[in-house]
Amino acid sequence: MRMNTAPFAALLLLGVAACGSPPADDSAAPADTADVAEAAAPDTAQVDAFLAQRFAGDGEVSVATAPVDLNGDGVDEIVAYVSGPMLCGTGGCNTLVLQPEGDGFAVRMDASVSNLPVTVLDSSSEGWRDIGVRIGGGGGESGHAVMRFDGNAYPSNPTVPPATIEDEVAQGPMGEILIAEDAWDSMRPLDTGGD
């Protein structure tokens, strides 16, 4: 008696074909938002060159920076704390927000008399996350100032409206710390062409 093996052969071929199929091609899948932001984030050398040019002639200048996506577009802005004898006084130094634009940056904040830490808050204004800076010294009120975007820029002075001041004792540092109080130890010197 001879057995018909054709049905078994067909099943065997189907099983092999199913197991041996190539994996799906996912190379055309859209990039993860984090990958886009990482790829588009400006590098430290680009940021330092921009700031060195901006503060050219101001003598010794140092900077601490932190990347953060403030407007939710998937590209990091740069928050920078810039110090130097010509930039700082008893009230503090400058805090900047740089938005990548073409080959350079648009300055969305250049706030004087600010102190560390610099924080980013969960709240937002005009689609941009609010920023917190410590204020105090120079005989002014102490606390944390909330800097809100107005559709074009953040305030240039955290000690006067439209910035609002929160009591430091009651609140403590607000938000996520971007540039900590001890950032002085790790600030990078900029080549501003000054002595």
C-alpha cells in the first residue's frame, strides 16, 4: 500500500515559508521625536561661538548651558548662564534662551540680574515653558522670579513686571533644575577676544 504524501509536503512547505519570511522593513518608519531633537540640537562649539561673538569685548566670560525643548517643537533651545566681571553685579549675571534659527540663534531671553539655579517649570505661556531664576542681592527683593514668554521673548529683568516673584522661603527652587547653583565649578570660558 502506497501512502499519498502530497498533503504533508504542502503543509511542510507552508510551515517553512512562514518561518523563513524576511523581517518587515522598518527603515521607512518615522523617526522618534527624541531622535529628531537629538539630531537637531546645536553642539557646544556652535553655542560657544555665538555667545563669544555676542559678548566680544566684555573681557573674561564663562558660560554654563543646558539644552531643553521649551516650545514643544522637538528641537532643543539652549538656556545659558553667562558670567564675567563686565556682566555680573551684586544682583547677578545674565541668563539667556537661544532658539536655533538657520545657522545661528534667535535670542528669546537675555535677562540681567539673575542668579542660579535656573529652572524650567511645568507651566507655559504662549506655547513656551516658563523659566525660573533666583533673584536677590543689590538691595532688591529675594526669591524666585517666574519668566513668561510673551509671544516673542521672555522678560529682560526678573526683578520687575512682567516677571513675577515667588517667595523663596515658602517655595524653594521651582521646577526642574537646568543649571544648578554649583555650576560655577564647571563653567566653560569663552574666547571673546578680551583679556
